[in-house]
Amino acid sequence: MQGLIWGGAIVSVAGLCGLVWCIFKVAAAKRAELSDDDLRAVIQGVVPINLGALFLSVIGLMMVVIGVFLN
């Protein structure tokens, strides 16, 4: 079960890195003072990546919890 815990931690950290990347991407677009339409396009492009990263984080945390319960 140690593998499930460590694997879940790795998956969760990968999701967290994706979330941080999304934050930096949108912050850079805001700092660039883009027009409303361009900023909206950047945000619309980041949303699927943000949701995927959030999904990875949740799955990783679920793996850790299951590993702890089964251990």
C-alpha cells in the first residue's frame, strides 16, 4: 500500500503544479494588459487545463486516502 500512497502523492503534486501553472499563465496575461477579448481567450484556453489539474489533484488525494485506509 506504500506504492498507492506515494503514487497518489506524486499524482497530487503533478495536479498542484498544473494549478500553479494556470495561475501564472493568467497573471501574466493580466500583467500584459490585453484587451478584454484577448484576455477572455487566454482564460478560456486555461480553463480545461485548470480543470484537468484539479481532477489530478483530487484523484491523487483519493489514492492517498485509500492507501492509508488499506494500510
